[in-house]
Amino acid sequence: MKAAARARANIALVKYWGKADDGPLNIPAVGSISITLDALWSDTEVQFDEFLATDELTLNGQRRPEQHDRVRRCLDLLRARAGVEHAARITSRNNFPTGAGLASSASGYAALTAAAAAALNLKPTARELSIVARQGSGSAARSVFGGFVEMRTGTRPDGSDSYAEALMPAEAWPLELVVALTTRDEKQVSSRAGMTRSAATSPYFPAWVARNQPDLKQGREAILNRDFESLADVAERNCLCMHGAAMAARPPLLYWNGATIACLEAVRELRRTGVPVFFTIDAGPQLKAVCAPGESEAVREALTDVPGVLDVLQSGLGPGIETDPGRWSAQ
């Protein structure tokens, strides 16, 4: 009863921020559109053991008991389906900074869900995996799939129609991404806590939710039509609206640092000189620059020169979950 899986981080271009259900179902308040990244991944191994007293998670070599409730939520759904009650030993490793605004929870919970299902000899559909992964991390629902992905909020109270689905494969429009890493530290306010605070206290949060459907429509059409200019327009505007709602919360949520803003200006300057590139920033200080195929090297060079940038990561678009017990080690 042991299996391993690899899932990749995803970056939302139309953002997920806020929850319609902040309880166990973890249903998002807004839909979202993301891209799955080939170079940033989580490798996770799950082993069910009848002699283990409780679920145990080791992430990057460290025990993480604060994650156990979320881990158990996903595992319990799969255990009930398999008719198994054994606890599980979970060993996970990220090849990029954890909890720093790079969607490590998305790749981590997607990999956990896939590995656990395989260890239990279950054969869920990708949609079913997405629904389970969502209950560990909302953005994990999208990391089940590769390429361009859309997350649906759904309307059913049980969350059964709240899932992600593939929008377009990676090879259909092989965009590239450059990440400006401005810190390796975990953020002080998690995305989940930030969403709750924004929804409860930000006067801009209702406007953020109201804007979601038009932004989803523009983002979806831009991707399907491979319209880079339109995608850049909606992605940057949507990003700034999300952070505007967060900054207006009480107390304010400011996930950026000085280097984040300097990188934003560098991307704008690149675009003014004719480089097809746009920025997006999640709940963290890392700026992501999305560019047309073949342009990432010029973007990497520009962001490397920004004061405060510690490292620069490059990635193309990648596949969805991969399950292969003998391929990876999360030790």
C-alpha cells in the first residue's frame, strides 16, 4: 500500500482569492485560470501502515504537524472510498521554496492525493482527484492538470461541481515563465488566512468577486485565440485587483517587498521596448513574468539585474499529475 506521485506548481493568471466555503469543503469564491509549470514540482510518497497510530507528514526532511488536519481531510475521503482505515506515512519534497508564494501547496496536495489514491489501488478520474485535492488546497485542484487550466466554483452545497478541468494543452501555446525569487522564507500570513481576512474586512472584496466572470471570459478567450496582448491585459489587471483587495484588508496584507515592485517595473520596461511579456504576482513577494515562446532568456537577464533578486527560475508549461512508484524518491 505504497505509491509515489509528482505534481507541478501552477500559477494563476486569473486569480483565486477568497472562499465561498471556508470549512472542510474549501470551495473557492471565484473561478480561476492557471498555467502548470514544468520546472517546479513536488514529489510525494504515501504508505498506508496498519501499525501506524496516526498520519505523519515529513516535508523537505521536516515534520509538519500543522498540516495534519488538511492532509487527513484528503486521505479520509480516499480511505472511505477504499474501505481502509490505516494511517499513512507521507514523505514529500519540493524542488523550489516552500510557502513563499510559488504554489507549493498546490503541487504538494495534488501529489499527495494522486499518490494516496494509487497506494489504495483506487482509479479515480482526473475530475475526482481535483475535487479531493481542492479540500487540501484550493489551487491544488488545478495542479491535477497540465497546460492551461480553468477552475470552476460550482453551485452545489456539497462541492461536487467545484473542480478544475483542462482548458488547452501546453504544446498548443508553449508560453514561458521566469520567476524572480526575492526571498526564500515562508510568508508570515498564509494564503488561506489572507483570503479569510480579505473577505471579512476588505471593502474592495465584493468588487473583486463581481469582476471575476468578465475576467474569466477574457482570459479564456485570449488563451483559446492565442492572443498574448489580451491575456497580458487581463492577467496584470486581475493581479493588481487581487492585491488591492488584500491591501485594503484590516490589518492590511502587503505580500510584496521592494524587489517585487522593482521587478514589476522591469517587466513594464521590457514590454515598452517590444518584448512580449507580462507580470503576475500571487500571495507572496515573487514576481512571475510570462512571455511568448523564445523570449525567456531576455526576460531572465533583465530580472537578474534587479537589486534584491536572489535567484531567477525559468520554466515552460508542463503536464499534469504523474504517478509512478519507482520513478521518484521523496526522501
